[in-house]
Amino acid sequence: MLPTVRRSSRIRPPRRSLVSSFVGASGTGATGGADNANVVDYDKSWAILSSAIKQIQNKNVSNLSYEQLYRKAYVLVLRKFGAKLYENVSELIKNHLLQRREILLKENSGLESPEDFLKAILLEWTEHLQSMKFISDVLMYLNRVYVKEHKRLLIYDLGIQLFKENVVKYNDDEVGKKLIDISISEITKSRSGQVITTKMYISKVVNMLELLEESVHINDGHSSSGENFYLKHFEPQFIAYSVNFFRQLCHKYIADASLLGTTYLHEINDFIKEEETRLSTFLPMSTFPKIIDLMNNILIKDKIDDIMCLPEEQQGLSFWMGQPCEDLFQDENIATTATKSYHSEELVILYELVGRIDPERDLLKKRLKELVVKEGLAIPVAIKEQLDSSSSGKKTSTSSAPFALSMISKILKYQQNLSLVLKECFANDFGLEQGVTIAMRDFINNASNKNKKQIGQDKANVTIPSSAELLSIYMDHYIKSFTKSNSSKVGATTTSKDSDLSVDEFMERSISFLRYIKDKDAFEAHYAAHFAKRFLNAKANGASIEIGSGKVDVEELILSKLGEEMGSSSLEKVLKMNRDIKSSRDMTVDWKKHNNTNGLQGNIELELKICNVADWPKSLSKDYTKFSSENFTWPSQLRSTLNDFEEYWLTGKKNDNKSLYWSPRFGSIDLRITYPSKLYEINLSPYAGIIMLLFAPQSSNDDGSPVSAFEEMRELKYEEIRELTKIPEADLKRQLQSIAVAPRSRLLIKTPMGKEVNEGDVFKLNSNFKAPSMKVKILTVSATSSGSTGPLSSKNGGGRKKTAQEEELEEVNANISESRNFEINAAIVRIMKSRQTLDHNELISELIRQLTNRFLPSTIQIKRQIEDLIQKEYLKRDDENRSLYHYVA
């Protein structure tokens, strides 16, 4: 064996005496014979060196003298034979490699196993590198002097190039093509699921091909790498084969008529993981990202959208997300508890796969948003069907409290389900969370428009209320329930009468739903209308609940929570109404003190509710002048007390600039009536109470004591009641139906008995009236039940007559529209005042930005208000540029 010498060691030339003696021994005597001596010296020296190189190539180096061989090469280079020596060494190595190639192909021509061929070529490559290392050590001085000066390849690098040219690429890349075909074939088998035994050999072959440089540049004696055999020949073929394989693999699943999205998802995900492991084992990192990109584009990017859009029976995204509508109705007792019905494993895989082609996951966000909107719009339909079926075929109004309660509870439960999916399957991805929030906001705010034809197709007038109105109905129901529950045990977790919902839970859900509503101003308008009704129809001026060590007014608590969410300025109208409520409470206390002081205390007690007409909804206050003495007749039993309060109202002239009107449309009356069975305290509407007072006894006994009403038993015809009270006919019929037709509240007897109240009907007290408790509350029948929706109205072109609720809703919507016009005008003036001059598009953009937290104004509405302000001379158009506005100071 030749001793190995590190390439970094310093080469010291032999002493001159040794060189002289070596040259002299070759027969050189005089100077003139130097040329002849040199020729003889080279041939002999080359014979020794070539013989040694052959022995190194044949792995027979035990008898070689490294020092002698090195000296011979040194002297040849020193005597200017470097070029000849370099060429001879190159030719010798070339011939040896050609011989080895023939032997290699001959020995492996009959072998069927690709493993044996790869093993043989790798063995030849390893032995060649080892021999080149020894040869390079012998010719070290040739590398340092001749190679560096003439910018040739180092002997070791020359050996690699010769191996490429005379083994791998020789005869039109015969061996190279065979290596590529075998390697790609083995990798393809592995991709197909077959077990191969050539893994180690393939990676070594790839490493070998990477060392075979296609173009080499010499700089300062060092070779610089260009494109290698692997990059030029192996990688392009492998990529082409990979493209075909990925397409075939994809077609294998897509062509299947019974394709299931779940199957495709799992198969592709498993293949991708195996492929990444396979590539990291066989191929260099330069190829890895190229194949991964190809694989991602063909298997995921080109097909994942089709897979997600598969119908539910073929298991697409809708299947993986579960059955939201069905799940929402599984447990009615847990209104907003999230249920895990989705396929988490598939969703996690989907999230990871989509992330490989799009880190932002815009495609998944888009499809998820579409699915959420579609499923969300189906929720109202399912709720309507469920409520209709549970009410024995009776149609449930979408404006009713049951619909609003179920709608909001189900939507919030659906939102929790989606949050659970985002957390467990989508890694709380912020982008997807935003997409879901936008989708929730879209279907919540657009359900009333898009479901007009889905709900109540047999009745064109059945539509879903706006989300703002639904939330107001929802909150109104629970606030009333909390108020009713006030008489029971209360505390920090005070619950409603109708459910186990506490005040805190109720507010949390209400605020959560409120955040999805785009038109906050519409919610305020509806909330103000319900707020006014609660106050005007409540028996008392207010109710409080115990929280901690003190009492808190329910309405005050909720207003404070809404103020924190929306800003107190947004609830200005409701806050003004609330100030009227507080003022009414103080007025009631003062009035009672006044009665006690002046001895005016009688049988009638007033619980005052005084409202400033300008601050209360027009839908409730628009007809207040109709109840003057000319249009409405108050009973004599009440007239005296009302007159007393009117005098007190002007006492001290503190209210002399305010007109006072009494409205029997709101509030309630408590009557104490002694029936033959027992005494009842009956709470009923003012209209109904006024009708009942008509049946009070009008005569007295001989001793002056009053006659019992049941002894007198007055009978009044419908026409007489109408004339005595002057109650509007529609309201009168409803009230008479409530107290004379409804089975459980027949305070009066109607003759003839029937559902409808008609001309000529006679009414009298029902002496057989009985109720389970002493306190009785008479509810007013709905306008629909009373039949007021049946007749056709000539005023609206022969269409259905509008109910009081529909008219009230129209008033609220009209107020919303009017209020928006004011807000748009104020915002335009505010913007123009600060800018003075502004382009039309810039004005609209700034206007939308300022108003978006309140509502989203339409372009038509904005243009209309701009024209209005131009007419009012707040703005003017530029004389030359008509799209430019100037503020008029």
C-alpha cells in the first residue's frame, strides 16, 4: 500500500545533490547531450510510473515505493515534461476505464436484478475514486506546478471527468441512461406501494451523478463546478416521469364514478407524506422543492376545489363540516352548547393540504364562507317548520318571540360550532376566523331578503324580520321575563322565568349577536319601540333585581351594557326615554304625597307614565291628540281623578308650557270585582277596563247602599258600547273578543255566542266566571286572531288590511329611513366643512367610512342627500368640474 499524504501538506523538492545524481545516472555527461538524455529519462520514468498506475488500478500497491514514484514525477515536471506526463496519465486512465466498462457491461448483461447492476457500477466508481486518490498523491507535484500554471484539471478531478466520459456517457450515454432508467423505475415502484431493496444504491448513484460535472472551469488551479450530469440528464427525466405519475394517480381517483372526497383526501395526504420521506432519502435538496411543487399543483391545486365542492353524498366540505341544521335541533335544552358533529380528521388534513398551495388559504376561506352562508340561510326555514309542526299545524309568525328566541339561540349555537372547528381543525387561523365572521354577518343581515320565497311560499306576505328587529324581540322577551321573575328568589345569577338563562348569560348572548348586525341604527330604533312598550304596558314603573349586596334596575343594567358596546351617544333617544321613566316615578311619588296631604285619596290610584312626545317613537305617540274629550269618552269613575291630576300638573306653573294628553292605548287597569263565587283582582288593558266600567251598577237601594252589579245585570248592545266609549272599532272588537269570547277570560257573556263581534250583539256580566287564583290577568287577543286582517282595504288598492303590528313596523322603518337621512346630511356637512372642496368619489368613500359603524348607506341614498344639501345651499357644484363639490359657509 502507498502511504496517504494529506493534500494540505507542504511539498518540499529533493536536494540538488539527489537530483544531480539521478540525472547523472541516466548517462548525461556534457551539456550538449542534455536533450537526448531527457528523452531517455522520460521513457524510463514513464515506464515506471505507468506500471505503478496500472498496479494501483488493479489494487496491487504493496510493492510500490511512494518516494521513488514521487521523485520520478517530480523530475519529469522539473525537466518540463509536465504536459506529456499529464496527457499520458489521462490516456492511461481512459484506456483502463474503457476496459472496465466493457467488462462491467459483459458481466451484468444477463442479470435481471437492477440491484446487481447498481451495486456493480457503484463498486467500480468507489474503486476508481480510491485509485485516483493514490495516483493524485503520486503526481502531487504535477498538480502544484503544471496543472496550476496551465489551468488544467487536477488529477483527481480529471479521473472523475474521465469516468463520466468513458463509462457513464460513452456510446451515447449507454450506462448513464441505464442508471437513470433503473433508478426512476425503482422510485416509481416505491411510489406505487411496492417494497424495493435498492434504496441505498439509488441515493449513492444520485450522489455519483452529481459529481460528474458537465462543464468545468479552472481558476487558480481549482476547478469550479458547472451543470452536472444529474441536473442535465437525471432530474429532467425524473420530473417528467413524476408529472405523468401524479396525473395518473389523480386520474385513478377522479375517474372513479363512486369517488368519495374523504377517500381522495386520505389517499393523497398519505401519498404526500410518503413522497416527502422518499424524496429526502433518494434525491438532493435541489430537486426536493421542484417535485413538491409539482405534486402540490397536480394533486392539490388542480383538484382540491372540485373535491371541496362535492355534494354531501360524495363527502365534500359540506359533509366534513357535519349537519349543522340537524345538530342545532337535537337538544333544545342546551340552546347554545357547541356540538361536535364535524369530521375533525378530514378537516385537519384539508387545512394542511390547502396550506401547501396557498399559505393564506383564500380558497378554503371562500368555500367555507359560501357554506356558512348557505347553511345559515337554511336555519330560519328549519326553525319555521319546527315551530309550525309543534303548534299543531298553526302557522307561527316570524315576528313572534318564539321564532326570535329560537333563531338567535340556534345562530349562536352554530357560531359556537364553527368556533370549535376553527380551534380544533384550523389552528385558530385568523384569516379563516375573519371569513367565518363575515359569512355569519352576511347571512344574519341578509336572511330577511333571501328567505322571502323559502318561508311561507303559500303566503307571499310571510317574511323574516331583519336581524335588528329579531334581536330587539329576543331582548324584549327576556327583559319581560326577568321583570316577572323579580318576585321570586333572585341573586347574582338571576334567571328568566321561561328558562335557566341568567342576566349575565342573556347579555353575553345579546351582545354577541349584536356584533353581527350591520345596521346598528335599526336595532336602536326597534329596541326603542320595545323599550317604550315595556314601560307603557308594564303594571309598575320599573323593576329591579338583586345583584350582590344591592338592587339594580333591569333596564338600567342592560342600557349600560349596550352603551359599553355601542357607545352612549348611539342610544341617545332611549336614554331620553329612560329619563322620562325616572321622571314619571318621581311624579308618581309626588302625586301620592299630594293626595295624602290634601285628603284627595280615593278609590282610584294612578301609576303615572308621562312621556315627552318628541323623544318617544312616533309609532306609539302619533295618535295622542285623538284621545281628547272630543274623540274619546273617559268613564265617570275615572274622570274626577284625571281632572285632579291635571290641576296638580299645573301647580306652581312648572308645566304650564306643556300640554297633557291621556292615552288609553297603553298601560293597564286593575279592577276589583266581586263575582258571586269570590272576589277577583283583574288586570286588563285600559280599553277593556273602560268597557267593564260600563257594567258597574248605576242605581242604589232604598237605604242608599249601592246595588250589586250582578243584581242590576245591565245589558248593552255593541252599538251602545261603541257610542258610550268611542273606542276605535277595530280596537273595540278586539277588546270585546278578549273579555267575552276567549274561553278562559269571559268576564262578559255575548249573545249570540260566536267568535266574531258584530252589530246587534248583546253583552252582560258573566256571573259564572271562575278562575283558579284571585289575581287574574286578561290578555288582549292578537289582531290576526280577531280577524282584523281579513277584510280588504280600499285604501291600499283592495289588498289585505294591515295589522296594527305591521303599521307599527312601517312606522319604525320610516323613522329609521328619516334618521339615516339626517345622519347622512350631518356627516356630509361635517366632512365638507373640514375639507371645503372635495371630489364626489372621495366624499362617498369618506362618508361610508364614517357611517359604517352605524349603517351602510346606499349610493342612491347618498346622492339623494347630496342633492338635498345642494338645494338647501349647504353645498354647490364646481362650475367647470361637475363632480367637484364646494362647501358653502
